[in-house]
Amino acid sequence: MDCNCNAYHCPVDTTLNMIGGKYKALILWHLTDKTLRFGELRKLIPQATPKMLTQQLRELEENHLINRTVFPVVPPRVDYCLSDLGISIRPILEAIYTWGTDYLNQNGLEASCSMTFSS
Amino acid sequence: MDCNCNAYHCPVDTTLNMIGGKYKALILWHLTDKTLRFGELRKLIPQATPKMLTQQLRELEENHLINRTVFPVVPPRVDYCLSDLGISIRPILEAIYTWGTDYLNQNGLEASCSMTFSS
DNA sequence: CTTCTTAGTATCCTTTTGGGTACTATGTTA
DNA sequence: TAACATAGTACCCAAAAGGATACTAAGAAG
């Protein structure tokens, strides 16, 4: 229905829509420095059901933030890794992470979610 | 039910929850350099119904990103402005805005939403 | 022929988010 | 005494997001 080819787009909404999904930031973080298989991501993010994990991965792929590589073998093997676009978004994630950590610390809360940025 | 006082918190989720609401980034942006009344925000963000605008403003206030000042006059007058915390989050908004703008331009889309950051 | 493995799907459900329309309170102004 | 202005509320509804559980395909291994 909506092509939106000639519409105006809000850059902030665009960005937030791309990283705002339930497990998207976490997935991008885990893929920062390595390629992971679906099963490895499941173990790293056990709170996500397979349905949710698949859904989030597909959306990240549609937005070209990650690459999905299917190997035609049995049992199946599918690799996920960051695309160049995915790599380019990392500074934003780090800025968000740093602000959030400061905010939590200033409120006496423990900041942690297995999402620690190594610099 | 959930106090979460002793829980671990993900800094990225924390930050995204605070700025991820439908009109929150836009509200923060409009308040960047000035105090605005409710009615002024309505005119600046006409696509938000009064219910939604109120809701988003209340959540921003609960998160201490903005200050709400009620003047006991008739007709009512309520002022909104950024708190120090709200001011501190602006660099993140700018980073998100810049990345989103580049992304849209590289995809041949017009980036705009009356949310242009003056530097 | 049965079991194992992996990367998902299918189905159904609950919760959250967003939205439309109409209504309210109340002192001031005409 | 009736209309006006402002900052909302109330109520009801639709859509989107998230979640639980069970199931599937298909070759390889035993």
C-alpha cells in the first residue's frame, strides 16, 4: 500500500526503529566481533524464544544491519554477522550504553546485562 | 509487584526505554532551547492527540527528563522544559539523528521531520 | 528403521502501544 | 448569563509487539 518513496522521513525515528526491537541491540552487540550461528545466539540470549530471535534477526537482515548465510547442509547451518552498515551503527550503541550506565550508577542501580563494551 | 531494587539493569534498554516512545524524541528536541506550554507543543506536534501528548510528557517527567510547572491560574497554564538530565541526553539524540540522516540520504530518501539539529 | 541435530515454523494467546472522539473544570470576558 | 480559553480526562477500540508451547524437515549416524 504505502510506498513512501516521495515521503519525508524522520532520521531519529528511522534509527530507533532499526535498533529499538526487544533484542536487537543485544544481538548487534554479540555480533560485534564475531560471526555466530543461530544456536549460539540462542545460548547467549536464552530469554528470547526461538520465534522472537528469528523475528528480530529477520528484521535486522531486512534493514541490512546483519548478513545471514545459509549453508545447504543437514543439520542446517546458518551464520549471522554484522554488515558494514551494522558496524557503522556501533558508536551509537556505545553512546547509549555509556549514558545508560552513568544514569543507572547515579541512581544506585547495578548496570549489567552481559552487554559490556570492550574498547 | 516488581520492585527490581536489587536487579541488574541493561543500560541500553534503560536508555532506549526513556527516549523510544512515539513522540518522546520529538518532544525533547522541541524543548532543547526553550520552555513550551502544552498548547504550544500541540501545535508543534499536531499528529499527536492530546491523550498521547499528555502520556508521553508524563513518562518523560517520571523519568526526570523534563520538568513540568503548573501555574494555578484560569485558564490553566503548564510549562514544560528540559531538566539537567534531559539536557545531558541530547548528544545521543544528535548521534542518532546524524546516523539516520546519512542512512536516509544514502538510500535516496528525503530526511526531514521538523527535527533539524542546529549546532 | 530409529534417533539425533539444527534452524527454524505454527498456532494461539496476552500485553503494550497507539489512536479517535467526546467531555470536563473554571475563572475571565463580553 | 453565556461563551471562551487551556490543559487536560474518559472511554472505547485497533494494531502491534511479545510470548509459550509444540511441531517440522531431512540427511547423517548408529
